Amino acid sequence: MGRREVLVQLDDDLVTRLDRLAAERGTSRSELLRRGAVAVLDAEELRRADVELQAAYRWTPQDPVIVEVAGRLGVETIPNW
């Protein structure tokens, strides 16, 4: 896979922290930023999937019979404390 050079502006503190972590991990600042970008994109993909799943349940709720049976079963199995 080809790579493209992209200009990113970072403040001095962030560059220092990235360089320190890169040295500790035996990698480069660029590699850390690539990993960070992938992590952000993966997190957004999971967030969108979660939103879609929640929307699906709003549009197609659980079968009412299953919900009713589960409610009755729950009441019947509650311990008498």
C-alpha cells in the first residue's frame, strides 16, 4: 500500500510527548500517528454501528409476546426474601 505525506501541525508539547513514547516503544512518531489515526477511525466505525443497532431496535422492537413471557418468567422466579 502506498503512502502519502500529509502535513499535520502539532504543538511543541504534543511533539515532545510523541517523540518520548516513540523512543520508549522503539518506533517512529509517524508510526504512532498512523496507529492513532486507525484507532480513531475504528472507534468511529464502532460508534456508527452502535447507532445503527439502536435505531434498528427503535424501528423493529422486540416481539411483544417474547417481552410478555420474559416479564412473567421474571416475576415467577423472583426469590421471596
